[in-house]
Amino acid sequence: MPVTIAEVARRAGVSKSTISRYLNGMYEHMGADTQERIAQVIAELDYRPNTLARGLKQKRTHTIGAIVANILNPFSTSIIRGIEDTLQEAGFNLILCNADDDPAKERDYVNMLVDKQIDGLIINTTGCNNPLIAQVNQQTPVVLIDRKAPEINIDTVTVDSACGVRQAIDHMVSVGHRRIAMVTLPYDHISPRLERVQAYQAALAGHRLPFREEWLIRTGGDETEVAAKLQALVGAGSHENSPTAIFCANNLITMSVVRALKKMRVAIPDKVSVLGFDDWDWAELIEPPITVVAQPVYAMGNKAAMMLIKRLKAPRMPKKPAIVMFQPELLKRKSCGEQEAE
Amino acid sequence: MPVTIAEVARRAGVSKSTISRYLNGMYEHMGADTQERIAQVIAELDYRPNTLARGLKQKRTHTIGAIVANILNPFSTSIIRGIEDTLQEAGFNLILCNADDDPAKERDYVNMLVDKQIDGLIINTTGCNNPLIAQVNQQTPVVLIDRKAPEINIDTVTVDSACGVRQAIDHMVSVGHRRIAMVTLPYDHISPRLERVQAYQAALAGHRLPFREEWLIRTGGDETEVAAKLQALVGAGSHENSPTAIFCANNLITMSVVRALKKMRVAIPDKVSVLGFDDWDWAELIEPPITVVAQPVYAMGNKAAMMLIKRLKAPRMPKKPAIVMFQPELLKRKSCGEQEAE
DNA sequence: ATGAAAGCGCTAACAA
DNA sequence: TTGTTAGCGCTTTCAT
């Protein structure tokens, strides 16, 4: 039976109101002796306020919810760390959820978080629950991270995919490639994926290289599927219908592609070069170390949390949503044949 | 202004109790028409019960807390997935926390979760908050995962480190190694780390190999520190005071060691072999693919969640704690010179 | 500088 | 089969 505010009040010989004031830092008109006595009783009893009761009354919980798309992706965990550190510093609690790239799970988590009366939400959304998210944003500040939702007006932190892709393709071209394929996950509702595909096409055009439908591979990411599609593309030996380089739209894809290529015993970069969007800790331990376009993921998590806190501190901020775009950076390693050409 | 149970009651022309009964599935003595009317009003108003109010009254929240040691470690995220799937199926919510291997953060998270009235806790503990955790376990079922706390009586799911280490050392010996070093993070309060060190010593003894203090490297995991220590150990070329193989106590260490060795241009396994405890997704993409002792992490997460649910379903279970031990499995790849010797 | 009392939204006896 | 009532533990006017 946990100790309640009433018990503390009784022992300190004051009323519940006074204890409550003490708990909420309203020391202004409070006797120094009273404060001391209360502090002592609280310590003695190891009293902890019931946050449910408090939340019920105050309608604020000092808790932020965060939903990531896929917790197995290092991209998500780095973002989480960025969010976590910032919130911790600001004194907010964090409830973490993993939507597992499943719109239904995402919906359930959003509802759960709203039910738990979170004060704010940071979400790397599947893009399939925009009406729900827009509705939440009416009562509770929401910040989108990584993925935009143009049709709803919400604070967003994202990365400049177009610029990143341009750097990637430029690099591949500079290293001698002319036949560049791209592998991506389905990009129906997910803005960066779509942007990257469009930027890929634009970058090819910029170099007067033709865009070939059959070199744009959409895959669910399943490894055998990726292997099969790559087999069809590059398995038959080099010729003018096979690409010499593969641009991977995110790190999960990059890993699948590298894995498939290794299994097929297609040498990287000798036979086919690989360049990935998004860096991760051990990309450089792979053989060959993978050249990537790195996103400042930790900083993005930071920023998202700060934007949320700003809204919370100024509840009547202009509703004009802020869109913050981070710049990605090309990290040249060895998977594009760099050593030969540069 | 969210809609409350009172509003639903008013519109449905019944009392709050009836709505409450409906919400809690007590349809037994309820008119079919009443049910229908309630269902309709709820749908119309998009009513969602206030979980804070409910939790305050019921003293249960249908929510489980989980604290992992380090969310950047694939070990943690796989466990999370195991926990998540099982809880989801059982209809429990999950609040995820990342202690970041910091006892103070861990303490804060435990307190936060208790304050939020979680029904149960799964924790991969730093080992520095045992009194607190034992205290929590009095009122709220706790399951320890991966790391044991022998001095407190709590359900635990862990892995048979001794057996795993034995397999690892046996394998290294069978492949021709006689001079085997070990690298570990500090193991003061963390049971598997200590067990692995002890098992390493025992396994050496089993093969009549001497244990050398200077070949047991304790490190904070910082990369430059690891590099410096490895440099001292194997940097000077092969001789009888330098080990021919390194056993890494977990995957973070494995990555640090591989990274350091690569930077030092020490060939694996030609110059030094590497074997790691704990597998992860892309261990086989590294060059050379790393031989590891794999833990059934997802299953461990599953099991921990199931044990917790069992306690919750049978609140008056014997307090006798269950210790479940999973068996690890050696995955032979290429980092121990396997191709030459087998 | 502090207390009394009402009420946040819900559930659970107890009545009817 | 349903309603009345009394809280859960806290905060917050309004008094004093």
C-alpha cells in the first residue's frame, strides 16, 4: 500500500494543499519550517506522488511519446538517442514505441499514447495514419521526423534527400559509372523514399544518362527476393544491359544488397559498385567498407525533441508549422571503386 | 475537450455504471438493445476511456515497462522485439526505456515506470539498483533478462554463458590456437560478464592452457582504448607472449576489436583470430565473417514476457522465482582460421 | 501562510 | 438488468 499525500500531510501536521504546493514548487508563501518538515516526512516515508492522479487532475503528464518505424534499424535507435538526451535534459519522460512499419500497430500506439495523455508526440510515420495524426495534433503537439506529410500541417524535421542523392550519383559518375541502378523499398506513403527515387531520376538526367525502368528495383526487402532481382540484373555477367553500380535507398536495403551480392559471389566493387543512403556504425567494417550518404540522425532526434519542447513551453505559438531540413554528407569509402578512379 | 463517460451515458440514456460495465466486457446481464445503443454512441462520439482515471481507480494499467541496457546494441533491440510481440498478443501495452548502461538513468526509469503504475517490469539491469528492484518486485512482478541478480529472488531469463564460452574456447583450440586472449567490458555488477570470464579461465584450464592475467583485457569499450590495448598485445608481431586468438565477451566488444584490428592492419584470422559472444544481423557481412556464439535473443524476450504475464494472470503464485536458461550456439564462420584447420 | 472542499473520469459495492 | 454512491490521489479555487 503506497503512501499517499494524505498520509504525508497527517505526519507533517499540515493539509494536503500545503503538501501539494510543496510538491509543485510553490514555496513563495510557505514557512521555511513547514518546508523543512515536509521535506523530512517525504524522505522518511519515501513518498512518491501518484502520477496518474496528478495527470488526471492537471491534464498534463510531462511525458512525450515517440514512435519509430523499425527499432531493428540503427537509423531508428540513433534518432531515439537524440530524442532521449534532449528530453531528459528538459525533464520530460519518454515512452518509446516501435510501429514495426505496420500502419495498424502505429495506429494502436498513437491511440495508446493519446490515452496515456502524453504532452507531445514524435513520430517517424508509416504515412498511413495521417488523418489520425492530424487530429492528435489539434490537442497535442506532434513533430514528424524523417518522413514528411505534406497534406497535414505539422512541425517536421527531415533530411535533404534530393541533395544526398545528387551527391551519391555525382560520386558514382565521377568514379566512372554510367549504368547506375537503384534499389528501394516501396515508397507509396513514405516521402523520403519517393524523393530519393525522383532525385535519382533527376540526377541521371543531369548527367544525360537514361533512366531505365528495369533498373529501378522496388522490393519488400526480403533477402531472397532481393537476391532474385539482383540475379536477374547482374547475375549474367557484365554487358550493356547490366548496371555497374547500385544505389541503395536506405541502410536496410544496403545490407540486403550487400548480403545478396556476397552470396552470389559478385565482387564489390570490381563487378558491381554499391552506394547506400544512410550510414551506420559498422558500415566501414564490411568488406569493402561501404560508401554512403550519411544523415545526422542523432542531431535530427535532438532537433525534433527541441521543437516539441518549444511548442509545449509556448502553448499558444502560431500554428505555422516549422520544417527543418538537415544536410546529408557523402562518406567516401571503398565500395564504388574509389581506389581506381581517384 | 475530450468526451467522457458521463457524456456517453447521457446520450445513451443510461448510467455511467452501465457504460463502464460495457467497456469492461461485463455484458452478462445487459440488454442486447442497451449494448447496441452504447456501441453506437461510442462510435459516434469516438469515445476513448481515460486510462489515467481508470488506472487510478483500478490500480492496474495493463502496461508493462521494459528497460534495456543499451538501445544501440542489436542485442537489446532483438530482445525488445521478442518482448513486444508477446505482450501485444496478450493485449498489454509496452513502455520502452533505455538506461544507456547508466545506473542513475536506470533508477530514474524504474521510478518513472512505478509511478506510472506499470503492472510489470522487464529489465536488463546494470546491477547497481538491486535494492530498488527488489523493492519494486514486492508490489509488481519483475523479470530480469540476460543479467541475473543472485542476491534477490526474481524471475530471470538468461543464457548459459559457461556453456557458450566452453564451445568458443573448444572451437579455437580445435582450430589450433593455444594462446587465447579475452576482451571484456568491466564486469563488476554484471553477471554474464563475470560468468564469461570465469568460464574462459575454466575452459583454458580444461585444455591445460595457462591463464595469463595480461591476456584478460578489461576495457570501457572506447575504441581508442581498445586499440591501444590491442596494440600492446598483438602489435609487435607474433611471438610467444602474443595471443593468436581473441575471444570477445559481447558484440559491442567484438565490433571494437575488429575495428581496431583493421585500423592496425592486423589480418584476421591470419595474424589474429577473433571469436565473439553474441551474434547480430550483419556479423557475416564483415570481412572475414565473424565466428560467434549466438544467443536466442528474440526467444529470450518472448520468454521474459510470458513469464511476466503468467505472474500477472496468477497474482498469488508461489514467490519461488523461476530461472530460465537458454542455450547458446556456436556459429562457425571465417574469423578463426576455420578454412585451414577443418 | 495555510486549510476546506470540490472535482478530474472512472470503477465497484451495494441497492433496487 | 440497471442506477446510486462513494471514492482512487491529487490539484485548485476560494476562504481565512
